Amino acid sequence: MPKTAAMFALTALFATLTACEKPAATSDPAPASAKGGAPSDETPATMPDPAPAASAAGPAAKPGGGLLAEASGVEGNLAITIRWSAEIVTGIPAEGLTTSVYKRTAQLLCPVTSSAEAPYSYFAVMDDPNAEPFAATGAYQPWWNEDCTGSLTIEDSYHADDPTLAGPEPIVRTAGTRPLSTGDTPLTVETDLNKARTRYMFLSPSADGFQQDEAPGYPAKRVAASAAPMAVMDFTLEGPIGDGKQEVVVQGGMLYVDWTFSRGRTTP
């Protein structure tokens, strides 16, 4: 990627992350703190098997440690599952309590393409906005994401228990499945070749149009929901781009993020 284009991409994503806020949804809590050779006269029976292509075999080891960069333009897919399960109770018993339940699952397919090795880290400006993004800091290989597609399914509810009111109060449910198209929610992957580790960062996808039941004094309505209680999910794993699994403790429960990396480009 040309230096000017890379700087533009760095600046644009930093601005996106800085401005990112979780979509407004009445059921959401506050955020939790990847040759041919010359012709031969040998017959097929005597020719040796060709060596696997670099794009299929993955990165090679670097002499002295670390990884060699793969060729630029290698295509692959990251298939990601995000599961959020939590139960949060708020309020004061004497004045009333509200129990909010979150059961959400997002499925995403994200195409990624390798870039050429760079001497600077794409994440440098994320970690330190005052850092010089093009300072020679090591050897890095980004994997760019064009878009992610998939779906978000939710089965949320909340129940208010007001001691001043007689009788049980209704459980208000919000449910449904909505498509995801995350052109504005980039997945960013970068391998630190010298340290042989890969960092994955993506913004929590969200969707509109989930049906929320009628509540006392409030009509049924459509609301927005996000796949996770935090705006950004950021993980670093040992090795090159590949499969991963992470568990994160969040308010009232857990967030589970699983992904698999496959080479080549497939569609849902």
C-alpha cells in the first residue's frame, strides 16, 4: 500500500474508533470496562510433486526467529461468532429493581486480503495517537478487510419490580434476527512478524429493527442492538493469522468470541 494511502487509512480508522459509540438501544447496558517453472521433458510419472504454494502453506519461519511475510494479495476468510450472555440487576430493593437479561449471538463472515510487509505498525496510532505511524519499528503484515456480512440474533428481556405497585409486573421481551452488513465496522488484523504474534481488532456490529414488546405506559417498538457490550474487541494471539477463541468477563456475565481462518475466498 503506498505510504499516502496507508496514512489515510490509519487516520480514517483512528477517527472512526475515536468517534465510535454503542448504538442507542433501550435494552443495552453501559459499555463494559488473516510457479510455475520452465517446461520439462520429464513424464508426469517421474516428475516430483510440486511444492505447495505460499498462499496455501502459510508463512515460513524467519531465520533467527519470527515469521517471514506472506505474499501481498493472499485472500482468506475469517468466520466469527460472538456470543453475549448476561443478567444485570440494577436499582435499590426498597425502591425497585430492574433485571435485564441479554442473550445475543452474531455470526460474521469477513473476507481479508494480505498486504505487503511494512516497517511500521498499523496499530501504532491506535495505541498512541501522538506516535509517528511511519517510524521504523519492526516488521508487520496487515490483513485488510473490505466488509463483513452475517446476522445478529437476540433474546433479551427486562423485568421491573416496583414494591409500590400491586401484583407482578410483566417481563418485556426484545427478540428477533436481523442481517448485518458492516461496511462501517472494519475488522483489522496485523501480524507482528518479528514477535510471531497476530492482533485482531474489530468494532462490535449492530443492527436496527428488533421488536420490543409493549410495556406499561410504553407501546411496542423497534429498537437497535449491538453484538457486544463494548464498542471495540481487541485480542492478540501467538502465531500467524489463524483460528482463535477468547472469553471476556463483562457486567453480569460473559462474552465469547470464536473465529476460524480459511485461505481462499468463499461466499455465504
